[in-house]
Amino acid sequence: MFELASGLTERKHEVTVVTASPGYNLAEGVAVPRTRFVSTSIESGVKVIRVWTLPIHKVGLFAKGIGQLGLIVSMFVGGLLAGPIDVIFIYSPPLTIGVAGLLLGRAKSAPYVLNVQDLFPQNAIDLGVLKGQVPIKFFETMELWVYKHSTLITLHSRGNAQHVLAKTHGTEKIEIVSNWVDLDEFPKNTDSALRNSLGLEGAFVVLFAGVMGYAQDLDIVIDAARILQTEKPIVFLLVGDGIEKQRLQSKVKKMNLKNVQFLPFVSKDRYPELVAASDVGLVTLRKSMKTPVVPSKILGYMAAGKPCVASLNPESDAISIVKNAGCGIVVPAEDPKALADAVKWLFQSQKVAREMGDRGRHYAEEHFSKCAALDRYEQLLSNCFIQKT
């Protein structure tokens, strides 16, 4: 979203972002005190309005749910302070921000575009996180209401679009716009300096970087590391934070695995450097995660010219991307033996692995360029404004 906002600003559009005041610094792993309800700043030419919200990170499921409902009020108030609005663009999840955007659109007489990245509540239902007829019906009703009243719905893959079409009985206001990656940010060569600083010189680095939550099923990575613990050059590097991290660290300690390392979140600026320092990228999701989500980390691996091992359900649209690009190996979800075998094969076939990485880079250049995506969004948002007038 930062790249979309700054990219449209560079194209001479006036962009205002309404977002939450950070209560937790993911990159540094520390709480951030929030002293004001609203603050305004200019960042990369973009006006940013930050509003106080209830905490949604590092809290339990009930508190997280209450916090997400509170976003309706916070984001609506922030939007009212944004001044005149021609088009509203909302990122979901959280789905509740869609409600705020819809209400704001009515208050400002502005068209409302919903960008659906994850299919909530279906993903939460599949994972068993959202239970009970009443809460499921509540969020499904919210989902349909937001879809029905949006001016346009954008989705990043065909499978996600089919889900929304089925929910809305064939709405015509859907556009598929692939997520993108800024290829210029990703170096193609392995970064020896970062490897050396982490004590990984000479290692074959297998990287997972991102949220360490229930959906990511990182137990499969730990179990694969246990299978490969005698393959001394292979090291699994888990970078990020989340509700599962502490438990995973305890599991690694209990198993006395020397081939697994944990690091905190890295900043967006350092992420390309981190991927460049790896040999293989991991993408994992639980078997119960049946929505056709495309994890964005795949695009980062492709941009850096790194092969990936994708442990996903057949429903995932990411599988067709990996296969069409020829940039990695797909294994069944929740199968640590298959994951370990794929990693070992790439380690033993490093020339082929590098060729996979090169194919991924080439495919990303053709299909996931930032410029092409910005062109598409600029046209879609402009059309919404023209239709309003």
C-alpha cells in the first residue's frame, strides 16, 4: 500500500492515507507509546493521518476481534479529517475497514473501491479460528454488505475472484489486478556481508520471513529441520514475529536443533537484502487454509532470483504461479518429509536451483512489475471518479 500511495503521488495525484498509529514496532519488537488520538505527517509526498486504535497485535483472539471492530470508528474519523475525497481505496483484511470506507463514501459522496487480499471470514472459518453460528453469520453478513455496496472490488488472483463471484451471485464490478513487486529493490546476488554477520558463511540458507501465526504452520519447517539436522550446511532462518513464535522457539530448544535460527522482523528497506542472503525461500500454509491466497513473499523470492518451496493446498492460486514460472517446488501442505526432501534436492542440485531462481525473476519481470500494476490501478480509480461525475 505504501508503494501504491507513493507511486500515485509521483504521478501527480493527491493521496491521503488513513492508518493506525503504530502500537507495536514489528521491526524492533517493542511497544510504541501512543499519546495522541490523531497525528498528521507527510511521508514520501503522501499525507498520512494516523489515528489511535485499540490494540490488534500481540493480543488474544477476543481482544483482536474487539480491536478490529473499533477500527470502524477510528478509520471513519480519520477519513472525515482527510478533506475532500474523489475516490476511497480500502485494503481488506481487516474487513471492518471496509465498513468504515463504505460509511465514509456515503458521508463524502465518493466512490468506494475494496481491495481484497485475504478472504475473511472464510479463511478464519477454515482455520477454526472463527467458530459458532452467530459470529460466523455476523461476519458473513458484513462481508456481503461491503461487497454489495462497493463501487468496485479488486482481487489479486482468479481463484479469489471466483470466491467473491460465488458470494455475490455474479457481480460485474470485479477486476483482477495481480499484486506486484518492485524489482529494482531486489539485488540478484547473494549478500555475503549479511550472511557473515549472521554467522552463516558457507551455509545453505533456507528462509521463511513474515508473520509467525497459526495459518503459516511453521511446525512443518521445524519438523523438516529435524529431518535434515545431519545435513550440516543446511540452515533454516525464520525471520519475523507473531503469536506462534515463542512456542516455536521453545520447540526448537527442546529438540536441540542447531540448524534453526530465529531473527526479529526486519524493516521493509532491509527485506530485499535478507532475501538476497538466502538460497531458498519457503512458503507454508496449513492444510485447512483452503482459500486461494497467493502469499506475497513468493513475489519477493522471484524478484531476488531465489527458488522457493511452496507447502500449500491445491486450492492456492500460488501453485499455478510457481509451476508456470518454473521457479520452485510445490509439496503438499503439512508434509514435513516432502518439504525436507525438496530442500535437500535443491541443496544437492544448486545449479538447477539457480536456474529456477532466474526463471522466477524473468517471470516476475513479465507479469508482476510495479509499473504495470500502477497503470492499472490509476486507470481503475480514474474511471470510478469519472463515473461519479
